[in-house]
Amino acid sequence: MDEDPRMTRREFLARKVRCAGMLALGGGVGALVPKAAKGGTLWQIDPEKCIACEKCATSCVLAPSAVKCIHAYGMCGYCELCFGFFEAQPSSLDEGAENQRCPTGAIKRTFIEDPYYEYIIDEKLCIGCGRCVKGCITFGNGSMHMQISHDVCVHCNQCAIALVCPAQAFVRVSADQSYILKNQPSEQGGR
Ligand code: SF4
Ligand code: SF4
Ligand code: SF4
């Protein structure tokens, strides 16, 4: 039987700390479950259905959107030419803004060892446009994908993005397993 790709909120937050090193955690497990959804369900995006249409950036009731790009490091090829990071025809493979696909500079590119580079999303800068996801699923491994950040989402009864999503990618998930990540066994170990 396939492994359940859903993660608990605690696992998700722990992963964000491990991968991005930018989130300070406080409180216990109970504090990590959104009050608006205790005992219930939350909206989330099924990354296998999402086509990165860019509506997540413009249709959320919040600005910037509660939808963010998440990077599944266990699937990433650590490519020098990452089409999540670079425009389709970059003038050169450097980090100049003119070469980057992300409109807000939310993706940090770091050299690891020849020829590998790591790509880390700064959630605070991400507006959920999905441009990086489009590039990654079109030309790469599809390791970048969209998720609703439950740190930010206000848990509308009817998600405004779900109403316009052309891929019917929005689903209700249990509040204690509120993220659907593209998991590979190696991702569970983290980096
Ligand atoms: S391209 Fe869009 S979705 Fe991807 S990191 Fe930048 S702002 Fe977020
Ligand atoms: S439930 Fe509301 S706040 Fe959350 S992603 Fe949907 S529209 Fe945005
Ligand atoms: S509206 Fe649907 S298809 Fe478009 S980016 Fe959001 S989840 Fe993906």
C-alpha cells in the first residue's frame, strides 16, 4: 500500500524549520492545530491536481495569499539550471533578477558542490503565484508545489480560491493532517 502523503501540522512545521531555518516554534502540539479547525477539517491543495494557474495569488481573501510554494527536497534534482528558479531562456545562469522566474525574489539559490545547487523558498516573500511551480512541473521533477499555509489562512468556510480553481485541486483535510506534501521516502529524513 502506498505511503500516506499527508503530514501532520507538527511534521510540516518541523520540516520548515529544518529546511528553511526561519521559523521559531513555540507551544506544544495543541498550539499547532488551528483553533478554527479543531475537531474538524481545513482546506488544502492536492499537489497532484494543481496546474499552477496563478489564481492562488489573486483569488485568496488575503493579500498576499495564504497559498505558498513548498519545496519537497527529497524529490529535487538540485539542478544547476532549475526552471523553478530561472526563466525559460535566462541570459546567464546567475542570480540576477532579470534571470529569475520568481517576481519577488523569494527563492534563494545556493551552490552545494559542482554541479549541484539548493533552492530554498522564503515563505515571507512568497505571494503564491505558482510561477516557479509551473516551471518545475513542466521542465523538472515537480518538487516545488503549492500548499495553503495554515499559519496564515483564516479558514474561510468556503475558500474563495477553491471556487475558481480550474483543476478542482482544493480538498478538505483533517486538521491534524493538514498538509499534502509530495513525499518521497528520502524526504522524510530531511536535509
Ligand atoms: S514564483 Fe511565486 S509561488 Fe514561487 S516562490 Fe516566487 S512568489 Fe512564491
Ligand atoms: S480559506 Fe480563505 S484565507 Fe485560506 S486560502 Fe482559501 S481564501 Fe485564502
Ligand atoms: S487555483 Fe488551483 S490550479 Fe490554480 S494554482 Fe491554485 S490550486 Fe493550483
